[in-house]
Amino acid sequence: MPASEASFPSTLDGVYTVAVTVDLIAQHYLIGGDWGAENQLHSHPYVLELQLEGEQLDRHGYLVDIVDVERALEQVRTTYRDHTLNQLAPFADLNPSLEHFARIVCESLSDRLPAPNLSALTVKLWESRTAWASYRITR
């Protein structure tokens, strides 16, 4: 056993977390209630943070290859950037709330990142400097 591993008692349990962020601007308007200006088409400068968790690293010492994560995030970014969420299929008959958006993105990323050592994925989606929602999938 390498000296660096020997210094940690085997009774400790831990979880690795890797996070990557991207930004995008998308538009939406809220439906199903009277939210004043939010019912009108408007943009948000979203910041999407993807957090990946797992207990085991791969043979290279990675939880997941960050290049693969960036590729998956770019695909999601391209899907939503400069679009009106209300007009996209995942939002059919849904109020395009921040919560729904976080769930939809998290489910999409879970499908795109099949790394077997991941135990959880969390998408934290900021729509402003002060407001965010998150959605977590455990495997």
C-alpha cells in the first residue's frame, strides 16, 4: 500500500465530488398564475453547475473525465442557449420554472454521463446572482 493511502484509517468513508460550471442565456415566461412581469417573455443569465459524486476513482485516479463532462455540458448548453424554454419539447405543458429546468437538465446529463462509479449527480441552476434551484439524482 502506498504511504499516502496508509495514512488514512480504513474505517473512514468518503465521497469524491467534482463540479463543472457553464453559463448560458435563455428566455422564458411563466404560465399558470399571475406573476406580473414574469408572465412576459424575459431572459435570464443562467449559471449551470453540475456536481458529480462517487466513492471510487477509476484506474486513472478520476471520478469522471472532466473532458467528458465538459462535452456533455456543451451539448446541454447548445440545446437551451438563446432559446425560449416554453417552446422546447421538455417543457411542453410545464411552467418553465427554475425547478423544472434544473430537473430536466439533470436528467439529460445523467443520460449523457454513464460513468459506473458515479453515485449522484446534482444540477444547481442559478437564474440570477441571488436565486437558484437544484435537482439531485442518486444512482
